[in-house]
Amino acid sequence: MPVVRVALDVPLPKLFDYLAEDAGRTDIGRRVIVPFGQRRQIGLIVELAQASELPATQLKSVIAIDRDLPALPAEWLKLARFAAGYYQHPLGATLLSLLPPALKRLKPTRAEPPAAYALTAAGTAHLPDISPRAKAQRQLAERLQQGPLPLSEAGAWRSHLRLWHRAGWVEAAEAMPASPAPASPPPQLTPDQAATVAAVLEAPAGFGAWLLHGVTGSGKTEVYLKLIEAQLAAGRQALVLVPEIHLTPQTEAAFRNRFPGARLISLHSGLADGERLRAWRACLDGRVDLVLGTRLAVFTPMDRLRLIVVDEEHDGSYKQQEGLRYSARDVAVWRARTLDIPIVLGSATPALETWRNAERGRYRKLELPERAHAEAELPAVKLIDTRADRPRQGLSASLTRALRDRLARGEQSLLFINRRGYAPTLYCNGCGYVVPCPRCSAHQVLHRKGGKFELRCHHCGLMSRPPEVCPDCGSLDLRPAGQGTQRLEETLADQFPGARILRIDRDTAARRGAFAAMREAVNAREVDILVGTQIVTKGHDFPHLTLVGVLGADQALLSPDFRATERLFAQLMQVAGRAGRAARPGEVLVQTGYPEHPLYRALQAHDFARFAAQTLKERREAEFPPYSHQALLRAEAERIDDAIAFLDKAKQAGLALAREHGVTLFDPTPALLARVARRERAQLLVQAGSRQHLQGFLGPWLEAVRGLPTRTLKWSIDVDPLDF
Ligand code: ADP
Ligand code: ZN
Ligand code: ZN
């Protein structure tokens, strides 16, 4: 009797054998319900065998194979297996984590009625044969010729649709929301854009990784659109990854607008389970031309995929921080290589890993050095030396003056400060005491809610009332210290009583749709001054914005995280890019105590290449990535000693292997944020000169680590970690 090898969501890196009487090769990639211990579990059939190594008496039979859904294609299984192997995550847990949540439930999935119907080729051929007297049918035909018909709008046509479906004249399709605006004609490409498009289209077929390095406003999206158009015209699929889809609905609108006839789906974690499932199903059925999505979309099954685009490829949100800790950008490159298709990585500030790959010739670099609109210049960046022009309530005199000018001229300003809440800390003026979080090694942040203050921990979420007297010295003189978005908003309201101020941070943008509403208010010029955290830096076009002020950026220069300056530079380039997008020139004022810092100098010159060269030199000297490859073994326990002791044992268990593979194991250390929610966290850094060495070491080492006793300790491995 055939045996199926099943992946289950369990923390063991192995497959489980079950008997399945009627299983065949076409069942590979199907969901299955199996008995596991005392319970039933959902699994995925990954392999088929004629016999098991287990004795027949120990083998159980599958309960049911789900044949309602098409099987996952071999390419998808290969991709998922690669991810499990590379990121050292158990295969079963990996595979199941990549399925839409609805497919992880035991309840059998019923095929939902399609959201919409579209004409098939057979249907189109049949249209002339419809009798002129069949009025309803003629109207239906006319309607379908304009594009897919959502079932919700089918009304009296429903019964016809059912008949036509049976006849093969229509097929299930994704419901397409009406285009937000009449499709506007595409702009004439600039010479740089045209050269870029031509370079990719005329390259020999097959794998090629392209780094599209274009300044903010250079029109990278237009390049993506042209490349995608070529694929869609040939009946192929394209996949576009974006950092945060709910923040960039204009990307989706632009795509729908350009390709009104294409079957586009957008995928992100904010979708309801039913929507996710329907989108997944449409992909499995091949009823999709274009997928737009956040990092999880890199694992969409697509059997005609011929182009991948990763927009803002440097963005940290492409890295998943729990479970399967994958980088969607890196997985995308692997997928493109395996499929032998082109991939385009776009950014104004590429990740240094990507930049170096381009310099070594592994990726081909394409440059868009100028803005697409002829009139739109890159903004002038000026540094305000806060040692001379001391800020009061966060604002220097120069910045205040610049804000007043903009208000007088009816132009918009944006103040960027990467701190939400009212003030970073509550501070005792008597003894210097700062209110800590009792559960974390961090200070609590002062927030204002209604007329009251409260303290919140940004790491564990704990909320408490601010103390009225200092618990250390009894002083009553407790003050907010430093600036957050709320306090800045208050200061601005004080200083510019007539100004309309809008704050955008995680607290105000949390509700669904809130962000889009804010964007509209800005575009409708109902706002004079915007105050925001890095949420506002990503890809938004604010045409009336002419001033960007940057506060509190220096903090990143002092961070012990070696990637902090890279992130800061990217954020500042992005936020500077918000200014002067249309005809009016923009100005960026950065308040800093280190105006001679090379990072700010490079920012003034809009010179990413210079910044990259400087930073790469430092990285090379320190043997940091991209000149080395890292993995981080993390452990968390109730006591820090236990976490360190576990990592010490892990290190001992790996020493011989490390020598053999040319890998360095560092000493375990407490994490930068050592305590979160009463759990102590420590980490052990593994570093190697090459990816191959690191990978060769990790597999056998983790097998040994898995054998170590843990009790209540939890550990995890992060390959190519971004956060320390
Ligand atoms: P990026 O993503 O590179 O920052 P965008 O793709 O957002 O830039 O484009 C910036 C602006 O330039 C957009 O408003 C876009 O519509 C416009 N644009 C792009 N290409 C052209 C072009 N060839 N001619 C005129 N406008 C263009
Ligand atoms: Zn005190
Ligand atoms: Zn806390």
C-alpha cells in the first residue's frame, strides 16, 4: 500500500509516514488529515513512497486527503523546502506556516462560490451566436466584455451565469473593484527610464538580478509597470513585493489603473481569512496575472511567473522576525534564480548587501539619478547646528522660522521625529530618577491620552499611571524629558495657533483606513504641518510639501547596532524625498549636534554611493556583513544566567564543528534589550566568511543544540539577522 510522507506543524525537522490506500503522485502537495498522538492534525503530503522504514504495525492510515483544492505545485514545495533549510526551521512548521490560516483548520475547506465571472475564449467565440431576441443574455454578454462581473452585481443574470459556467463560456475570476480613476495614459518615459526598461527587456532570457537604484521621485514605479506590461502581454505572471501594502494603497491603484483588464490580487497579513483563502485559491487555479503583496506574497504559488519586482528592497519589513525568520527579498532572488527569470530590486537607498552584490557584478546596476518630473529638483539639505541654535521644546530658531515662512506662503511642512508618545521618559529633577518598566530593561514612555498622562512600555505594552512623587527621593518635581510626536504637536499648536496640524504615527494610524484618510487630508491641503514617525517616510507623494524638518536623528549615530546608521541614512533620504515633489523646490532642515558627521555630509550631497563606500569600508574593517555572514542563536529564560548557561553549552557543543567549517562562535551575551516582559534574553553570534561555511555548520550544530536540555527556556535561530 502506498505510503505518504506528511509534513506536520511540529517542532521536529522530519516527515511522518502514513498509509494511504488510494494515494497517487498527484496527491503530492495536497492537504491531508492524519491522526497524530491522541488528536487529528492537518498536514501536507510532500512525498510518496512504496514502503516505510517503520514496521507496518506502527503505521497509521490517513483520515482524508483534501482533493477539493488543487495540489501545491512542485516549484512551490521546492521553494518552501529551500526556505526551511536555509533558515533552519523545521520543514513541517515551515510548510504549514506558509498556508493561508483557513487551510490550517481541520474543518474541510469548501470551495467558495467565485467572487466574479469572466468570459472565456470559448465564451467570446460564442457571443455572436446569441439570438438578438435573448435580451438579458445580450446585456450580460455586453457587460462581460467590459471585464469580470462580480457576483454581487449579477442580479437577474445569476441563473444565466450558472448555465454559461457549465457550458464553459465563463470562468471564475477575482472581483475587480472599479478603477479609482479613468485609466490615464502612461507618461512618456524619460531617457533614463527608457534605457533601464530596454536593458532588462533586451537582456538574454533567464535569470538576472537587477538593482534599480533611483533617487526618490525618479519614477521607479513607471519602470516596473513597463516591465510588467511586457509579461502580461505575453500571458505570463508577475509578482511585485512592497514593504507595507496598507501604507501604499496608491501602488495598488496605479497598477489597477494601468492594467484594467489584468487579474490582480493583493496579499498581505491584514486580509480576512476568507479573502486570503480566495486569493490563494485563485493563484492555485492560475486565475491571476499579477500579485502585489507584502513579504508573505513571495510564497504565492504561481505557475507562469516570469518577473519579480521587489520595491524598496532595503526595507526592514521584508524580514520576518518570528517563526520562519526569512528575508522575502533574499527568498525572491532565490526563486528567480531557480525559475531562471529576471528580478528587479528597486531602491533609492539599497541595502549594503545588495549594493555590494551590484559592485561585485553579481547584480547589474541600473541608475535613475534624476527626478522624473523635469521641474522637480532634489531638495536642498541644510544642517542646523544645535550646539549654536539650541532647540527650545525641540524646535531650533531656524526651523521655527522656516515653518513660519511656509505657513505664510500656504505651503506644507513635515516634521520627522522617530519617537511616538509625548516624551521618551518621565524624569525626576531632584535625583535624576527615570521611570523604568518593571518587566523590561527599558524606560516607560510618557503618553497623553485625552487630558491625562499615562506611562506605556513600548516593548511589553504595560500601562500605568505616572507617579506623583519620585519613588527614590520623594521630590514632586517630575518632568517629561525629551520630545515625542504628541509633545511636538502640542508645541506647534502653541507656537502657530492658526496652523492645522496632523500627527501620523502608529498610534493615530492604527485603525484601518486611517492612513488613507490622512493622506487625502494632506493632498486636499487641509493640513499645514504634518508631524510623523518613519511611517510617513515610505513612498508617499505629497505634492504641496516644501519643507521637511528632522528632529532627534542623532540618536541613531550613538546606537550600538552596526546597522543603525544604514537605517538612519535610508530614512533620511526617504523623508527628504517627500519635499519638493512637484514644481516647487523643497528644503530639508536637519537638527544635529554633529553637523560634520560624514553621514550628514553625504545626505547633503544626495550621495548614496559615497555613504555606501564609507560604511562598507567600516564594515570590511570590522568584518561585519556583507563581509561576513551571521546567524544568531537566541535564548530566553526567567533568569539571565540560565539563558547564558544554555548558550554556553551550545557553544561547547559546536566548537569542534566550528573549527572544521571555519566558523567563529562568539561568547554568549545579554541581548541589547536584555529583558522583555520578565523574560531574560541572551544571544550567541555565529559568524563565517561565506554563506556556504555558515550553512554547512548550522545544520549539524543545531541538531546537537536540539539535544540540550531546556526546561522552560526557549531558543531560536535567526539566519542573516537584522536586529540584535
Ligand atoms: P520613485 O518610486 O522612484 O520615488 P515614483 O515612481 O513615485 O518615484 O514617481 C515619482 C513621480 O513621477 C510620480 O508622480 C510619477 O507619476 C511621476 N513620473 C514617473 N515617470 C514619469 C515620466 N516619465 N514623466 C512624467 N512623470 C513621471
Ligand atoms: Zn527623585
Ligand atoms: Zn515592558
